[in-house]
Amino acid sequence: QVHLVESGGGLVQAGGSLRLSCAASGRTFSIYAMGWFRQVPGKERDVVAQITWDHGSIYYGDSVKGRFTISRDNAKNTVSLQMSSLKPEDTGVYFCAAQSPDSHEFNYWGQGTQVTVSS
């Protein structure tokens, strides 16, 4: 099992920045990739960004390209999301997730942290 704890959410004005962090514990040696997902009421959870644990290959959702940066610290078992030039449509609950090598999808999830961007 992998346990994930997010931190860093909050309220920010449009154009501002926030940094989310996620600390992984447990069977962290079994992590293949980690990512951030966003969910708003009435909609499915969308991928924001993801990064592979070994080679650091990165994917960004189209809506955040050029504004968000995902990074990892393998020694500390953390993944971060630096969010800049925030827009009201970035508002949502952000979930940290991890994928094990034997899974085709992200199979470990944090509890989520609220990000609210005011106009």
C-alpha cells in the first residue's frame, strides 16, 4: 500500500500562484508514476499533470501547459505541483495519485486539497 497526503491548497486571486505538495509513504519503492488530478462538482476527475518515478517523463493536461510545473523528489518521496498564472477555471479539488507498476491506472489516491481561484 502507498499512503498519500496532499498539502498547499487554498484561496488565491486570479493571476496568482500556489504550490501543492504530496508526500508518499508505505511501499514507495513500488511507485511507477505519480500525478495530480482535479475534480469539480458534476464533472469527472481530470488529469492535470503526471510524472514517472524513474525517468521523470512528464505529461500535462492541455489546460495547464505553460502554467503548471510538476516535479518529484525521489529521496523524499514527494511530488509537487507549482501552479502559476492561475485562472478561476483552475478551481477544484486537487488529488495526488500514484500508480504501481502492475496497474494500468492510478490506483492510490490522497484525500484531496481544495484550490479556489477568485476572479
